[in-house]
Amino acid sequence: MIAMTGNGASRLLVESTDSAATIRRNSKRPKYSRFTQQELPACKPILTPKYVIMAFIIVSIIFIPIGLVTFFASGDVVEIIDQYETACIPQPYRGSQNDELNFIQSSTTNKTCQRTLTVPKNMTQPIYIYYQLSNFYQNHRRYVQDYNAAQLMDPNNVNDTTGCSPEDIANGSPIVPCGLIAWSLFNDTYNFTLNNQQLPVNKQNISWKSDRDTKFSSKVYPRNFQNGTLIGGATLDTSKSLSEQEDLIVWMRTAALPTFRKLYGKIEVDLQANDTIQVTLQNNYNIYSFSGEKKIVLSTTSWLGGKNNFLGIAYLTVGGLCFFLAMVFTVIYLFKPRRLGDPSYLSWNSNPGGH
């Protein structure tokens, strides 16, 4: 047995302490804290039947009134919808897609069409005029990229047609604005008459102000547009800058879905129930080659916007479902209660002989 004096024991203790301190300094172990050790206070709610039932009831109390308000607000919107792509084809050209294409592509056929709209309820100005297209995929990858943003914004880049093929050059000169989106601009026109008096259509401020100010320059003017061998859609007024061509600006804000509406203009007079509106339209736009549909829509708005029943129905559905589940859970809780944390419901207790 080796006896150790007091001084030796002291030295050994000091050396051991220094060694432990050195190990701690060289160690990669994080410094102790309540955060790193996950010892901070935490909320661990226990979802008892009472809390679950209460949560469902609260959701239903909030959602059902919101659903009713939004549904009735949508119901206050008055819409007149008229589908005309077939009705505006003369009888000899109906029946086959080839005949319809011959009609719409011919420069000699008369594209004028008369339609009659009846106002179902009083419509308070402003009354928005939309054209609605179906089966038109403006979100197609090639189509949605076929324009040049720099050309639209900067007069120094008017000759830049990068990314606009095949509608980039016509007759050896750059097209302004270039690309398939501008080239396919909607070109049906509408004129409205009420009691033999023409209804003026306001086409000012129908586009987004941010688009007019930041995406289309007031110093860039259309040039060489629709001068190629194949005409796509509407022409543009060469005396107006792109920021003033609001039909173009509206059209070039591409739609995400194949059925979409775009604003054509506004009627700024009130219409009364049972008024008869005569519409003289030019059926110019070719949707027959891809079996599309065309509709003209007159619509008022509410504080919620245009007509859209989906939002109200969605709120009512969720609120009603939550209320139904709350009632079901309440009945189960009252007539077949279960003690919280009852170990008899554990699998190894409820089925002792099983595995």
C-alpha cells in the first residue's frame, strides 16, 4: 500500500482539475443551457373531449356567419351572360369545324352579329363588360414566355425581339410589340343600344395602374404590328403609346386557367329590370380552330367583388361540418363517456391474449 502525503494529494487534485478543465475546453460538446437541453417551459395541451367539442363549435360560429354574408353578397351581383360563337355563324357555315374556319378566316364574309340581352334585375352603374373565353390556354409554357419585357418598357430596346419568335420580324423589320401574346390580341368588338340610344362604353382605366406605369412605356409606340403573312388578332393605334393601349395591357396579363374573363369596358348608366339591350358585335376572333367558346358578360359588383358563390359555399361547408362533428362528439361524450387516461383501452390490456 502506498501512502500519500497531504501535499501529494493536493497536487494530484489540482492536476486532475486542470486536466478536466482542459478536456472541457477541447470538447465539442455545447455549453449547457436550458435551451440546448430542451428544458424551457412548453405548452402541452391535452385534447380532452370538452376542448375538442368547444373548438369545433367556435369554428362553426365563425365560419357559418361569414359564409352566409359572402354568399348573399355574391347573390346581390347581377350578371347577364350570352354565348355567341355558334349563334353568330351564318346557317350555311354551321355543322362542321372546316365550315366555321372558312367563315372566320375569310375576308369577304360579314362578321356582324346582332344579339339581344334582357336585364333580369336592376343594375346599378358601373356595369362591367367582360369577354369570356374557354379552352384557351394562355398559361401554356411557350405562349406565356413569348414577349420581350425590355421592348415594352424601354424605347432604347424597341428593336430587341429576343424571345418573340415566330412573331419577332415582319417584312424584314422588328415588330413592336413582338411575341405571340400581343399577336393574338382579342379583336371582337361590341356596341350597345338601349331604346334606340347608344350606350357609351368607357374603356379608360380598365387595366391595372401598376401595369400601365411600370410594364408599358409611354414612349414606345406600335410599329410593324400585324403586318406579317398571318394575322393573329386586333390591330393597334400607331398614334397611341403602349401605356395607352389598355386592351393590349389587359390581354397581356395572361390568365392562369383555360376559362377566363377579361375586362372590355364599363357602362356608366343604370339599367332597369326588363330593359332590352341590342348588341351589335363583330365576330372576328378565331376560337373555332381549337373548339373554344366565346361569351359576353355584363356584371355589377358588390363589396366582395364579382359574382363568386364558391367562397360562401366553402365557408358554409366547413362551418356546417364542424357543427355536425361537435354535435356527434357531444352525444358520444354524454351517452358513452370514457375516463381520461383509462389504461384498460391499451391494446395489451384490451386484448391480453393477442400479440
